[in-house]
Amino acid sequence: MRTARMASIVCSTTLVLAGVAGLTACAGGSGAKSNAGTEARALADESVALMRDVDDFKLTGSGEMDGTTMSLNFCVRKGTDAKGTITIDGATVEVVVIGKDQYMKADAKAWAKLVDVAGGRGSADAVEKLDGKYMKVDAGGDDGFGSMADPFEGDTEGVTKGDPVTVEGVRVIPLTQEFEGDTTTVYVRATGKPYPVVVKTEGSSPSSMRYTKAKARCEPVAPPADLVVDMSEGTRPDVEV
């Protein structure tokens, strides 16, 4: 799936988790402009531009991919840095994203579960070495978090617009894309500034994501170097997962 994909794991050499989002911002007042007359792609582009100006927001959601269930709970800073947790088939991983660096921490039991879910060939020794440590991988690119401020993942071509509806108590306009057999709909506010509210995907990888304004500043911090197992591109780690 594409803009509403939740997370994918690649454990032959790395573990990669990915997410998308929508934002619940302040509701428009009674005199706020209607967005119903704005062309679909222009409305999507405006929504993305607004998200990039948001300092701190919360991302929560759940979904399914290839029979694997996933949920996440994050705070996001400036659409690129983030911290929170992802739970995959009951195994929870702490995640910190700083620019293009992504750190993931779990205990040995969770790492073993994640390697198994991914169909990896990780040894008991590798799992033991990762116990309580942060595994560092590259967060950028198509397989990483990319820009968490863009629910359309950099491509608003082909977006279609539906009639205003009410979703989770908010009046919104659905903006829909088809990608690889899945249908992703980004619901943006019908009046005022068209912030994304909810992102839903239907198809082989169903998911539902929601963003809300953060109650406090999100401050992701890279972990201490002595707690990091570096598996990013260009390194030669002594752990193979």
C-alpha cells in the first residue's frame, strides 16, 4: 500500500518501519471559507503545505499487512523527527527518528518476535546483542518514514475529490487515490484551513490513521552512542538480523 501503509519490516539486514498520517487541527469558525469549491489536486497540495508548517503533532493508528497486525503511537516534530512506539503482532519497539537516522529499541523477546514476523534468519546471538540496545538504520527513502507531514507521499497526481462527509465528528472532504490495488482516502477539513484529519486505506493492507495537535513540544533525542548498534548504510555491523 502507499499513503496509508503502516509499517513494513525487512530483517534480512535491517528493520524498516513506515507510517503516514492526517492532522486534526482547530476547527474553522462559522465564517471560515468552504473548501468544497477547490480543485482536488490544489486542495491536496494546500493540505501538504499546511502540514509542513506544523511544529508538533500526534500520530496514532492501526492496520494490517500480509496478515501482520500493527499499531503505532508517535509524536512528530516538524514532520521529520519523531519518537514513540510501534507494536507488531504483540511485540513493541521504541522508535526515535532524527532526520535521516532511525533508532529502534526492544528487548530480546520482542526482537526475536520481530525477526520471526519478518521471516528473517537472525540468530539467537544476534537477538541477544540487540537486547535493550538501539538498532540504527537509515530512515529516509521509499522504505523509511520519509516526510511524515505528507499524507500523499510527494505525489498528488490523480487525486479525486468527493462530497463533504462527517468523519469522527468532523466535517471533512475526502481526497482519494488508487495505488497498487489499494484505495487511500485522506479526509481534510471542509472549512477553514484544509488540514488532514484521518487517513484510511481499504484493500489488501487496510489501515486507519489519525493526527491530533500535540499537547506538549515533541523533543526526540538520539540515544547514547554506547547503546547503539549501527546498521545504517555504509557501516559494517557485527550483528546480522
